[in-house]
Amino acid sequence: MKRFLVALALCGGVFASAIERKEAYPREVKPEDAIATFEIPEGFQIEMVASEPEVSDPVAMEIDENGVMYVVEMHGYPLDKSGTGKVRALHDTNGDGRMDRSVIFAENLVLPTGILRWKKGVLVTDPPNVLYLEDTDGDGKADKRDTLLTGFAMSNPQHNFNNPILGIDNWIYLGHEPAVTTKTFQKEFGDRGGEIFYPHLPDSPRLPENGLGRGVRFRPDTKGLEVLSSYTQFGHTFDQWGRYLLVSNANPGYHEVIANRYLQRNPDLLISKVTQTLSDHSSEVFPITKNPQHQLLTDLGVFTSACGLTSYQGGLFPAPYDSVAFVAEPVSNLVHADIIRDNGASFTASRMQDKKEFLASTDSWFRPVNMYIGPDGALYVVDYYRQIIEHPEWMADDVVKSGALYNGRDMGRIYRISPKGTPRLSWSGRLDLHALSDAELVEKLADKNIWWRRNAQRLLLDRHHETAIPLLKRMATGNDPKGRLHALWAMEGLGALRADDLQRALKDPEAGVTENAVRIAELHLAQFPELIPALTALANHPNAKVRFQVLLTLGEIQSDAKSTDVQSADAKSADALKARETILFKDLRDPWVQTAALTSAYGNDVLFAETLKRYKPRDEAYAALVQRLSTLTGARGDAAAVRSIIRKALAPASTQGWQAPVLRGLAESLNKKTDLAALKNEKSLLLNASLKNPNPEIRQASMQLLRKTGLPAGPETEAAIKTAVLTASNKGTTTEKRVEAIQFLSFKNPAEHSDMLQKRVEPSEPRPVQIAALKTLSAIPDETVCRLLLDRWSSLTRDVRESGIGFFLSDPKRTTLLLDGLEQGKIDQASLGWPRSVSLMANQNETLRNRARQLLTQKESQRHVVIKSYQPVMTLSGNPQAGKRVFEQQCAVCHQIGGAGGVAFGPDLGTIRNRRPESIMGDILDPNFSIADGYDLWQIELSSGESAQGLISSETPSALTLSNYGGQKKVIARKDIKSLKTLGMSSMPVGFEASIDKQQMADLLAYIKNAK
């Protein structure tokens, strides 16, 4: 979850140490020499259309309907908040294709990040505000300045909100993500935002603090203001059919698959992931930079500053560029291109070129941060042009103090890319879109270039002429699918759509138009219920994305008791449910389809019954769906429904294979809302199944659920306990049965069996038996298990220690024993691993916390001594094959290399293979020197009184996922969170040198440098 606001980008990676610079930074390249530094595919040309002194520090641009190029200049990056930001209006006065006149349209902006043409002026994002700027007197300078929205965070500049774009649905979308905890520059960038609202519209909606760190969309004319389901860093884009694509520093493209409005309608469904990563290839990039210079945390050879994502829809480039998304990578001085292809409900992205980039420069000052499709269909590349692009938050002190942070502040370039032979730029000041009639604007809705289509739609809505409606209706039935698409949304914006318009659109031969017609029809179901049959008829549509949208939309439909024709309403509701069922089972193996089906609050019991009827044993898709449906049943707290499903699952004749997933789902969600006393008979069934069912999955699932329901009272439980004691003690019984018996003994007064359980923690016992015994002993509410562990620590194997160490952390008395063991040398600090050492240093008990920090940081304070002692490693010859074994034994539990070979918990070590070996070794030996952004530890206090720590690996408005050591994940509902805070600690433990010697370190470095 590496997050660095792209545009200005940075740095990524792994826990880093300072990089020694052996040579001075290369000098800048003069504008007249810049074109010679580029490599671009055959058949394309690149021209400079603007440079200093006409423009400097550009981060975003816009071209209005008059042919004026507006450019946002962010001079204050990285630390200057004095108000140096500007918006410039650029003009080509002599027609040579180069901007030669520059007018300051607006100034005194702090750290502006984006611009959008709106009404008679422009919207500019300048945290914490969205500003409206307008020139009312015609002198080329904004004399009107209003705050349209406010409340966004002023966090680290690389993470602030940015890039307003107008969606085809007439909403304005803002790039936005959670505020980042700034440690070094807390005073300057510690504002985490407040409520987001329209300051001049007192009755308008308000969003929670900083919009929950999600994307935001708004419609000023209608007071619309909403949180999206996901977030992006610097930049975002829509494909030609309005699908929303996002970007983050290390991820060049991902898709918001499910919108927030669908997540809100079923509160019993927890969804912690709503985005699909698109790339089907590695994160490597292929720069051609001469003498690149990088800072403290900069990853090399991989995406570390991806930004400015742009779906190309200019109509000028040859195929297959009509299916390409471009993304800038300023740290590596290049622009990358991916071909986007459909893949079920989402997409995949494949490299346009093998081991080569669409645009790359040998100039290390070339910093592409944004892109724009112009009225000529060309791709415009915004070049921030700075010597240093990384933020000093993640930079060595000597560089911060060198005075080089702002080198290039008076420079900046904008480039134009087009097919060879394309005439030079000719639109500057020569466009007449504003002067076109309504009829001519409607014709532009079918233009091959998105610039004309989007601006024509905007102007038609601004004018709001009723005389345009029949023209739009004609376009909505015309021959061009893009024209039909934009006409539909323009009519929607004008409030002019009727049922017959939508009926026709739902039968459109172009799947993208049909998909959008479904989205629009969803807005009018109450007004036009006759659309429901047309929607249900699309259940077998040949296009997967159409079916997916229909599934989401039909989830809104329920029987309306207020209807004057209840029978008709019920019939439509039944048809809608049947259509949902059809789509669900047709596309069952697409996990997004399962999620979409379950977002509805209606009809899930019917889907549950149908799934059980159709169930296919050993089919993971069916098992996953059954478990999720069962989870919904448990979460509702309906005791009768829970009783029914348990009896059905444990009936003697139930052998269809769905029983274990059903029980696991109930165990996952059963909560205090359920009347457990009403489950008396079902507890007996679960007790019997947990000990005697021949299927081990059902035994385990029954035991999981029994832990939630509690044991039945009476002699049957006493008999079961006696049987479990005998089974646990019998070495002639299978390990599996013994482990289950020991687990069962934790249910009721395990202290009665303490002696027997302690005898199970012996080297002669199988490892699973030892671990199960420790876990059951830990249920005794005293220090028994901890004293046993301290007594036998030297004889315990690594896996048993790994399991046992966690039992020390459950209460203060046990933790005191652990600290005693560390202090006395009985337990080595390296045995704690992560997150235990961090959990100790974050303990709520002040005495324990201070003692833990004193003990656990003793070695940390001597890291430089350790690093110095390992310098001979640099003279050793490393063996990559031996290093692979070291990686698998020591690193794979938390890391992968190039997306493979381990657990994707910590940073991918493939991202540092291009760094110097001594720098990598320093990171390994001193992980707390600096914490990679996005890999800091969070502590969560729950309303129940429990706490949890981990990395936040994914989030939605309703839930977040904590990732922990070894790939463990836990989904937590936001409604259950009492407090959430970052601990500012690295997720990698200190003391790695205790695990490998110097030759093994050399081997590991060789493997990291050479692994494929």
C-alpha cells in the first residue's frame, strides 16, 4: 500500500538509508536542446509548445473552448506555503505552434494541483479548497475568486487532492486519497482536513473528515457532494464508456469496479476491496536517463511515482492507441503506455512495448507529471522540470540542506506528441466552440476526439436550452455510438429523458451505450417502473460489463407495498431477482460478480437456497459464494434462520459439500444480535459434529461455530470433554484428531486439564499438537502458559516459539514475564519478530511500554556499529542460488521479489535491485532509519475494548483490511472502530544480523540484485 502522491512523486520503496553521491548532479538541458534527449516510437513526433520563461513548474493544464491554454504552476513544492502558486494563460500569437505570450490569470495560490474549465471561469484545486476563478472584465486576469468547496487536508504535498475532471455523467471528480502522517514537517503539513462542504450553501451535504480519504465527486448546480468507494493519488481518468481508472505511485493503473452507492445498501456485507489492479506484467520500467541521481527512498527500475493517468481518446493516434492508457513516471524520466483490454467486470493492462517505454529522456531533469488530450487529438505532456522531484520528508539531510530543493523552479516545459506529419499546433486563440449553435454543439457530441465531445456536452448543459432537446433525441438514435452516449447523458443533465428514450437505449447495439443506459435507468426506476422488464431482459446480454451493471442496478429493486398495483410490483421484483440469479451463476467465477450480487439488501435468501441447490463440490467459486451468503445470514441476527441453516447443514443426509462453508460463514458473522439461548438443540448438533463427523472440514467448521454459540449444558458436554482428554493423550490417534480434541478442551475450564496439556508441549510430540496445547493453555486466565514457555523455551522449535510468543501479549502480567525473559536472556529479541516487538513498544500500559522500548531499542541505538561490522560483505562474492535459499528461509514470510516467491506483506524487494548493494544492506540492518511511506504500523482500538495492529492494506468506506506478519489479514468494519492512529514504527524488525552471517548476506544481496 505504498502511497506517494504521484505528480511530484517520489519515492517508494523499501526502508532506506542515505545514498552517497559520488558525482555532482547533471546540469539542466536548455529548451532548444531538449527534443534531442527523447526516444519515442517510430511513427510519432514530439514538439515543445511551451517552456520557460513563458511557463515554469507546471503540474496541470486545460484548454478552453476559445483556444486558451491555462497552466497551473506549483512553485511552492516541496516546502514553501507562502502563496507562490499561479495559473497562467498561454497564447501562440504568431501561429508558429509555440506559446509566446504568457499572462498571469491568477496568483497567490498555495500549492495548486489541478484545473478544470467551468461555467465562465475555471475551477482550481488548491488545498484545502476548490476555487472558482473568473475574469469578469475581459482583461485576461481573474478578478472573481470564490471558494466552492473546502475542508480537504493540507498533508504532504504529494498526497493532497488534485486534478478535477468532468465525468460523462455530469459530475466533477476530484483525485483524492487519505492524508499522510508527516513526521519531519508536521507543522507545515500536519493538517489532516475536516468536514468537506460548500461554504456558501448552508443546506448542502457535508462529508466526514477529509472525505474518509476517498475520492470525492460533486455537482455545484445541484448541491451534489459524494464520497467515492476508492481513492487515487495524483491523477485519474475515465475510459470512453465512463469506467473510472485510478493510479498510485507504485501502481500505474487500477479500476474502481464497484461504486460507493452500491456498498451502502447492504450493511451486513463487509467489503474491504473495491478496486482491481490492471497490470498483467511486472512493475519494471526502462529509463534511458544518463547519470540519474536519486534520493533517500527512491526505488529504481520500477514504478515509484506513477501519476497523470490518461486514457487516450484523441482520435488522432493509430490503432491500437484507441485502447491505450498513458501514465507518467517522473522519477524515471519517462511516460509508460499500456493496452487496456476487457476482462469480465474489469480489465487487464499489457505493455505496449517490450522492455521499452513510449517516451523516455536521457535528461534526468525531465519530470512528466500530467497529460492532456488537446482539441487536435495530440497528447500534451506536462513537464515539471526539476532537478529534484522527491520530497524532503524522505530525503537525506545533506540534500535538504544543500540548497538544491528548488533548482528548476523557474523552468518547465509542455510537449505535444502526434503522429509524424501532423501539422503544427493551430488551435491557440482560434477555436470557436463557444460560438457554435446548439445544433452544431450536438453534432460535436459524435466527434472522434473526447475534447470536443466533453466540452460540447458541458456547454449544452450550461446553456440549458429546451430547443436543444429534440436535437439531442435525434443524436441519441443516430449512427455514431459515442454521439448516442453523450446525447443520453446530456439529456439526463437537462432532465429531458423519458421512458421511451431509455427503452430504446437499453437495446443499443453498442455494449458501452447499453451499459450507460442501465446506469441512467437506475436513476429513474421510481419514475419509470416500466423500465424493469427491459433491464431484466439484459440478463443474458453477450457483454460481461453490461451484465455486471445490470446485476448492480437490479439490486435496487424490491416489492413496493405502496404501489397501486402490488401484484404487478411483486412480479417485477421476482423477475428482477430471477435476472440477478441468472447473471450470478453465468459469471460466478468472476469474484466481482459475487460481490455485486451480495451488495443488494433484497432476495439474498432466495439466492442462498438456489446456490445450495446448484452447489458443485470442490468448486472454489461455489464454496466462496456459499460462505459469503451464510455470513449475511449470521450478521442479521435472526435466530430462527440460524437454527434452520445449522440443522440443514448437519442433517445426516447432508453430503453435498456445502456444509463446511455454510458453518464457516455463520461462525464468521454470528454476533450479539442473535438470541443464543434459542440455539439449544443446535449446540448439541454442533458438539456432536465437532467430535464425530467423518469430514474434517465439517468438524473444524462446527468447532468454529460452537466457539460462538457456546457449549450445550448437560451430561453430553461432560462426556465429550472426557473423550477429548483421552484422545488428546493418545499418541496412537492421528495428529489431526488429537489437535481437534485439544482445541475442544479450550471451550470449558481448560485449567482442569493443565497437567495433561503441559505434557503435550514436549519435543517428542508432533508440532501441531504442541501448538494446539499452548493455545488451549493460553485460555487459562493466568500466567500458566507463559511460565511453561519460559521454562521450555530452549527446547522449542522455531514454529512452536512463533506460535507461543503471542500468548505473552494478552495481558499486563503475561507481558511482564516476557520482558523478564528478554532482560534475562531467556528469549532473544530476534525471536519476537514483527509485529510483536512493535506491539510491545506500543503497549497501552505506560510502564510496560517504556520498559519495552528501553529493552528493544538498546541494539537499535547501536545499528551503525552493526552496519560497520558488516562492511566486509562488500568484498565477498555472493552466490545468487545460495541467496535464494536465504531469501526463502528469512525473507519470504514478508516479501516477494518481482511479485513472486513469498508473501506480499512488506515491500517487493524487486523494487530495489537497481540500488547499490551497500545501500540495500543498510536498509536490511537498520530498517527503522526511515519507514517507507505506506508501510507504517497502525493501531486500532475497537468499540469492544479489543485492539489490533497492522498495515492497512486496503480500505473502503465501510471496512478496512489489516495485514500482518506472514500474510495474515483481518477485515474490520469501520463502525466497530473506536480510534485509529499510526504508530510511526517500521514493519521490519531490527536484529536481522542474528539470523544470517556475512557470507549469507553477500549471497542474499546477489540474489536480490539478479533475481528475475
